[in-house]
Amino acid sequence: MVSILGLSAFYHDSAACLVQDGQVVAAAQEERFSRRKHDPRFPSRAAAYCLSEAGLKPQDLDLVVFYDKPLTKFERLLETYLAIAPRGFRSYARALPLWIKEKLWMGDTIRRELGYDGKVLFGRHHESHAASAFFASPFAEAAVVTADGVGEWETTTVWHGQGATLTPLLSLDFPHSLGLLYSAFTYYTGFKVNSGEYKVMGLAPYGQPRYVKLIRDHLIDIAEDGSFRLNLEYFDFAGGLRMTNERFHALFGGPPREPESPISQREMDLARSIQEVTEEVMVRLCRHAHERTGSRNLCLAGGVALNCVANGRVLREGPFGALYIQPAAGDAGGAVGAALGAYHMYLGRPRTPQPRGLMGAAFLGPRYEPAEIRAFLDAVGARYEEVPPAELPGRVADLLAAEAVVGWFQGRMEFGPRALGARSILGDPRSPRMQATMNLKIKFRESFRPFAPMVLRERAAEYFDLPCESPYMLLVAPVRPERRRALTAQEQALCGFDQLRVVRSDIPAVTHVDYSARVQTVAEEDAPLVYALLRAFEARTGCPVLVNTSFNVRGEPIVCRPQEAYRCFQRTQMDYLVLENFLLDKRAQPTVVTDDDWRREFPLD
């Protein structure tokens, strides 16, 4: 058996993935173990988990593969600085120590961190992205499009995947980057780069596209094939510590919004405008990929592929019959692509596509046995009821139908940024109060943020205009017209966040202000317990849909262990917690311990 460990690290969302004989055995992000959101450090805990899942030691590995080429990336950093020097010295000086200490000696770092003395390979960043999507997909051949901030030099690529090969067809290089353009607006609207982009996407429906022409005229030149060039006179990411400069600020009427300050109509309109430009580029790129390959199948990866609104538009307007998006489309997924790419393209092993792809439901992280959970609950004095597995879906469905908010912790943890039914917080989508309750009392996040629906796969078409499955919550689709509620003239006249008060459909908790929803379809073969829960909820309410949001609060990663799930449950106004078949009622629990006490009793290591 050939065992390959793929790694991504040192930028954001570090991760590890174990592939054995071409199958994805385990994958996890370092943040879930370290509890540091978007942790960029070497994924030592994630790698240790992956090896333990297969009962391996580091010396049992045939290859370790890193997802990009650090030396080539350093060349880009150095060339960029020399081209603009002395401007950019502060940025360069800040980055240099980490390069000298670790990144330039990545092979040594990997061997030292893992305790491994075998062969280490280095992939190319965007090739790793492409491999993570195509080789994990159910397709024998496909067009492949990747887009993100920047890899070594490349920012955007198009490939043709055939069998066990990837043929490059188009690439765009730094500094011309769709990901960095979107991140510039993330920064300008007052959100954090590399984590706040989805907030911009969620904010966009509240605005009007009044800045689209300004962006097209001054910031980006888009060709018919989707290739583009940025006007670098408006940006500072090449040599500064900011994404934008004073010329950018003057163009849009003032300085960036201060983080955590009130959001104005300007930010809403900026978000809508950059979202529309991003969608236009992606639609053109994907059409060009179809023209070059003739394929009816499309695979997407890279950070821009996490823009599920753009993905939905590509699906609706593109010429493709089938779409596969890597569930960990950002840098974390590069670990998957590094391992799969090495297996097929370096070792030359053949590939047999599987009907539902290699990732399944993306439940690739650790699981915890009932005995371990019981011991923990007893140690903290928790009060719980042990529910027979056959009764659990019905019991929880009853609670959800009564508008309780339930933390749901089951089986192996998801890989990627979305909770898909293993580490989720669930609610009743029919409740007009549920979105506000979950945002303000559970998630502690911005009130404008929408929640996603999980729906029985076979019933999805009754609620959403979605022509295919969406198992990874990476497609936005319109709520069907027959599910919508006719609005009064007064309601139609509302603007900005006042629109949040309006009930727009018979599933208002998951219907965004533009009647869209970020859909997760659930198949019985992928997630039998979640499927059973949805069926039980439907039997009680007639509705096969639930609110599904990630099991965490703002600023923290999704929970991994029962300890983190219980702590999150105790710190929020969640009503119930389900840890495997243990059911906890908030009203029966003892007073929560302090964070300091918690760290002493249950350290991360």
C-alpha cells in the first residue's frame, strides 16, 4: 500500500491529508486542534491525527508532499520588492525572518516536525488546487478552473483533466489577481483579509451595484476569455502593509471603514459591486475553459471557489452539465491536491473515478467514542440523558420543531470551512425569529449574516431552484417562487438592514434578502444520521429543511472535541446539546467554569 501525506502550511488554513492507494483516508485543518482560527503554522497536530487514523508512524510513509514551491514563492517576493524598492521595505522586512527561519528550508522543517527521514516532494500551488478538485471528483475528464490570491506566481489557472493527468491551458500571474482584488474590498469595507471575504459576499444583497462601472473603468480590465489585468496604481498589496492606497480611497469617496464600526449603505453597495465583477470574471473564465476543453464537466478550487454566489451563477449561466467544487477549496485543500497529485502524476498510478468522488461527505476528521464522551461529561459534572440511537433523530426533531436551538456533534469532523452535519448548530427554518436568535445569542456575529439550509436531496427541488446536488454548501440558489411570500409596498420600500425584519418565504430563517440560499443537500448514503434527522423533522412539520450553521462562535474555529462542544454550549444560549447519543438540556447544567479553569483542566495538547 502506498501512503502519502499532503501538507499545506505557513500562509493560512494549514492542513494535512493522508492518501493511501489513491483514496483519501483522513484530512484536517490545524486550527481545529490548536483552536487558533485560520492557523498558518506547521500542521503538526493535523498530521499526527491523519497518521493515527490509519495506524501509521511517520516512517511508514512513502512520500510527504508540500502543496507549493517555497523557493519559487520567495523569488516572487524578492523580485516584487526589487521592482518597487525602496517602497515596500517594511512589508519585505516583516516577511523575511520567517522565510530565513523556516520557509526556505521547508524540507528540513517537514522532516524535523514529523520525525520523518524519507522523500519530500514539492508541488506547484495551483496544480495542487487543480489536483484537489479534479482527482477528487467523480469525472473521468473535466475542465478545471482555479483562482485565489496568489500561489508562487500564478493567481488563476485553467486546466484539462483527463484520467490521471492535468494539462495546463491558461495562467494569469501576480499581481493580477481576482482573489486579491476581492480582498482589497474586504479590507476597504472594514473586514479582515483571508477570513472576512464571506462577510462581503453576505453583505452584497443589501446593496446596489452602483460602483461596478467605476471598478471596470479604473481597477480591472476584463477580456472576453475571462483573463484580466489590474490597475496597480490603486493598490498597495505588492509593496505595502495595506491592500489599498489613497488613490483607491479617493475613487470610492473616503478612507476604509474602521473595523467593528457601523456599516453604511456605501459598504453595502461596494460589496454588491465587487461581487458582480467577480461573478462576471468567473463566468467568462469558465466559458473559456469549456471552449478550450469541450468538456461538459467543471471542477473548481482555490479560495475564489468558496464564493458560492459566483459558483451558483457559473452553474446557471455556464455551458456545463455537471460541477464539482473541492469542499476545502482554499489553501487547506492544497494538502489533498498535493497528495493526490503525487500519487497520480509523480508515481504514475492510474485513476478510477468514483460515482460520488473521493471526499464523500467530507467527514474526514477525528471521531470520539461514547465511552470517552461519557467520561468527559462525568468529569465536568454535566447532566445528560443517554438516548438509544434509533430514537435520537425523533427526539431531536421534536426539540427543533419547538424552536429549540440544538448543538449537534456526531461522527467524524468535516474537512473544509463548512459544517455539514458533524459539527453543526441546528434550528427550525420556519421560524421568523431563528436568524436573529442564532446570530446574536449563539454565534455572537453580525446580524446581516444569512444562515444556510440543509435539505433532503430528493426534496431540494421543491424549495430551491437548484439543478444538481450541493453536498458541500458551496452553491447559492434562489428560493423557488412558490415558497416566497408576497411583500407589501411598505416592505418593498425598505433598504439596508431594515430588510432583515421582512419574512420572505415559508423558510424565512434561511432566505436571504435577495431570496437566495446557500444550500446543502443531504444524501442518505453520505450522512445517514443527518438524513434520518431531516426525515424525522419532515414527518413532524412537513418541512424537509433545517438551519445548519457551524458549531462555533465568532472568532473561534469549528469545534473538534467534545470538550470544545460542551464549552461552546455553556457559553451561549443554545438550548440543547447532542454529543453522539448523549442529550444535554441547558437548564439542567451546572454553572460553567471560567476559561482559565477550562484551559487548566482540558489543555489543547
